[in-house]
Amino acid sequence: MDNEKSSRFTRLKGFLLAELLRLLRRSWRISIINKEVLYNLYEENTPFLLFFWHGNYAPVFPVLEGYKAAVISSRSERGSVIAEVCLNFGYQSALLSDRPSREAFDQMRRILSDSRAAGTAADGPLGPRHQVKAGLIYLAAHLNLRLLPLAVACSSKIVLKKRWDKLEIPLPCARIALVFGEAFEIPSGGGKERIRQTAAHTGETLQLLEAQAEEIVSSGYRRNRKPAG
């Protein structure tokens, strides 16, 4: 009975969080840069993995609602809530272990055979913050997925500073920028060194895109601000 109550409570939290994000989205001023890369991957039916920083995921779900994809989260209480949020936005959900395993590979294959696209936090589920997980790269390499980086920035937000990821919740009427990078393949060969180098490159790419996204929301704020006096 306790498990049943816990499951109902998780579903309720996921539903309420999804509705809150939908409500907030109606007031956001949204800019999406390089979205044609995402569109082309769908058109070409190319399997890919969309990745972003864990602390910036909140606007991604409502802004990209309507795209067919599976969202990967950790097999944990918090991951289960995120999974329910995703289901409320029409995405598939996959709860995987933090470490690569045969079970994770098999589950990802099943998911991608249907949706061809997946999304996850590059530094999740437990951090360290802004350090790309090698397991993510390993999984993508063995499933022949292209990697698609996405950076997110918002002009006004609440930052949950006590969380390891410094989760950002955009406020009403915030200016939101989503910046897609170019999709890329993981080089073949090289073993663990290849994985390490790709993880480092992935992190650098996300940092550069994040700076671009921050500039977009910052310049929009400056343009809209009234002159002093």
C-alpha cells in the first residue's frame, strides 16, 4: 500500500510540475537558434541523443513539446518525478542506472527503435556539475547515435543553490534562449581515450553554446530596458 501511495504521489507531482511549466511557458519570450539542425535529424530519420546541462532542463520540456523523443533520467525518486513530467508532455521515459550496463543498452535500443531520438542531462544525475558523464558518451557510441548539444539560458529565474546542479526555474515573462549546436558523430577507435576526449569536447561545446544563449537573453534585456532618468 505504501508503494501504491508513493507511486500516486509521484504521478501527482509530475502532473503538477508539468502544468506549472506549461503555464509559465505562455508568458516566456522564447528564441530558438539553429533549430533546423533538430528538424533535419528528424527528417533524415537519424538516431540522435540531445544533451544539455542538468540545471537547465526545466524550459526544455515545454518549449520542445510535440517532438517525439524519449527522455533519460536516473532510476531514483527524483528521476521518477522527472519521468512523470516527461510523460505529461508526451515524451517517452527511460529510467536507467547511472552506469552503462547491458540492460541500459537493451532498453535504449528498444526506445530508439520507436522514437529515434533521446534526450538527457550531460552531467546528470548526480554531477559533478558541468562535467560530462563518460557513460553517456559510451552509450551513444555503442548505439551509433549522433550527439546534439543544446544550451539554455533565461533572463530571470529562481536558482536552487543548495542543489548540486543549481537548478534554474524561469520566472513568468522571462526571456528564454535555446541554442542548438551542430550534431556530431563520436569518432571510431581509441577506446577509453576516445570516450574521454569526446566527453571533454562535449563539455566545451556546451559551455560555448551556453555563453551564446546568455548573450541572447542579456542583449534582449538591455534592448528592452528603459534609459535611466
